[in-house]
Amino acid sequence: MPDIAHDPMTGSDAEFLAEAYGYGSAKELAATEPPHAQIADFGSGLSNFGNIFGTLRPDARVSCVDIQYPPQRLTEARVLAQLKTEAPANVHYRWGNVLDERSLQGIRDLDAAFSYNLVTHLLRVRHAGRALARTALTNMLSTLKPEGTLYVGPTNSRMESSQRWSAITLTSTASNEDIENALDTLKSPPRVDLLYTAAAISGVTAYPRHRFAPHPTRRGALIKFPVILSNDAGQTQQEVLSWRGIALSARFAGGLIAAGWYEATDALSDLAATTKSRLR
């Protein structure tokens, strides 16, 4: 399995995330927080969520936190630099590791915390994924005020329903059972994990079309698929049957083949270890 700590960064749009978190718009979400709210976006990546929230609520303090800051890929570094340039004064981008509570010590007493694609990302780690995801949730919950709320998604276990892209909420008083139930809801089916691994290997991500408003860099095609492709966290989007889209499709297909190979070799390794232990 490749090192998912260096997977391509994602950049979900603020309006899409607001809907996933259960609100009609980013403006509606921002209005629900109290005066002088303290919020954080954990695993913020290349999303404009923090900038939009900070613009809508100039009285709030917004921390955008990610383990991949600063990005190593040139295209991602350029996008982050643009986000920082456009950020209002009350929005701050900083490095942080949700698996290490010490790195989050400057982020406390939050009214709300948001995290999208981070916990589901950790759940993909073979064998240790659930333990890592549990630690991440526990550490994020520790940053909340007693009445604070953590929004976390997507609910990948609901893949076949309209709630596929939704989020769940946890409070600072969440019990161990609450956390375990949350992990069950966030866990992806195996076939989806395979697609995530393919994206990590190829650097190409297939996004559902509805995650993006019409974008000037999207190239047209006679047939519009339910997904669009991107190799820079969704900043530029290509139709599957455009010229660049076909090239990205080929790269993604190569990643899918490699992902299948990783899964097969991991399964064989597990089988060999189990057989060896039984023969002792």
C-alpha cells in the first residue's frame, strides 16, 4: 500500500461542503456560529472553505490545518499560495497533525470544527486504519469547547444512498460508543478504497460532477459523464472525453491496475502470515 500521507490534496468547494454539513449554503452555515466564533478546518487541503467562512464572518477566527502544509507538489503549492493571498486577516493556514495532540495545542476552545475526507482517508490504512481514525477523532474532539460540535464526513458507508456525501456530527462529550459508530458510518466499502488508492498512485482524481459549479477551465465534450477528472485537487477540471480528459483517464487506469496489484500482494502477504502461524 502506498504512503497515503502523501496522497494528492483535495480542494472541495465551500458551498459543496456547507451542503454536506447539513446547511443550504455557506452563508447559512456561517450564520449559525456564535459571535467571535473560533473554528477550525482539519485536513483543509486546498479547499476555499476557510476563506469563505472568514469572509462571511469577519468577527470569527478560522484555522485551516493540514499535515501537508507546505505542499510538496508544485501545482498544490501554487493553489495554496493563492488561497493564502486571498485569505482575509482572520483566516490562518498552519501545519498540524491530528494524530499528534501536541501539534494542536494552539487550537483550543473551538465552537465548531470541520473535517472532510480526513478520517475516511485514515480508515484506508491497512490494519491500523481504524486505530488511527479513532485517534484523529479523539484529538479533534479535544479541541472543542464543552458545547462545541465536530462535523466530519463523508459518510462513505452510505455509498448507495443520497447521503453518500453527507457528514455526521459529534460533540465534545462523545462517548467511545459514539466514536465507534461514527467510524462505522465513515468507512468506505473495499471497492471505493481501491479507487482512492488509484487516485493516490496516478495523481488523478475522479470527482462527482455536482461538487463543482461550471468552471471556465473545464473542457467541453459531446458526452458528459457523472464524473469529471482533475490532477490538481479540482482546481482545473476535465471532461472524461476531452483530449486532456482521455490522457488523465489513461493515467487513472494505470493507477487502478497498480492499486489492484497492491491489494493482491497485501492479501497474499496476509494469507502467507496466517498460514505460517497455523503451521507452528
